[in-house]
Amino acid sequence: MAKTPRNVHAFLEDLPSQLQPNARAELERLKQLKEQHPKAQPIEFDGKPYVWDFPYYHRLIQYSVNQDDVAEFFSMQSVIPAMLGLSEHVLGLCFKQYSHSNTGLLD
């Protein structure tokens, strides 16, 4: 907690200097993506990002994750029981495992 108005003002004055390097890097990345992605632009790239470019390219950056890298940390053997347990706890569901040997209903 800031505790004093002076601390709040100091924080707010320092905030731009903390955020600007990351903002500049993100803007550069957006420009690079826009230049490399000709389908997204019906006209020749002019080197400028526009307001309407941000949501589109942010999604491209956000979803440019290598699925194999993610799968390395989330194996099916651990994810499925965890998701079923979460569903049981949050939604009050009950999951049971059935096999061909203990039921005549499954083919």
C-alpha cells in the first residue's frame, strides 16, 4: 500500500519510465509482424501500426506458442485426472471409469 500521497505521486511519475521500454519493444514486434504478414494488409506496408492492427497482431503473438513445448509440461496422464478432479470439485460432477469387461452396454 502506498500509505502517503507522496508515494502515490512518485509511483505515478516513475511509471512511464518503467513501461516505455516494454511498450517500444512490443511496438517494434508489431511492426515486424505487420511487415512479414502480407495477407493482413490489402495495401503496401507503410511502416506504421494503426489502432486496428493491435488486436489482430496481439492475437498472432499470443497464439504463436509451440504446442510441442507446451505438451512437454502437460502430459495427458496428468492433465486428464486433474481436469476431471477440478470438474468434480467445482461443478459437483462424478466421473467413473468403465471398461468392456464390467458392462454390457459398451461395444
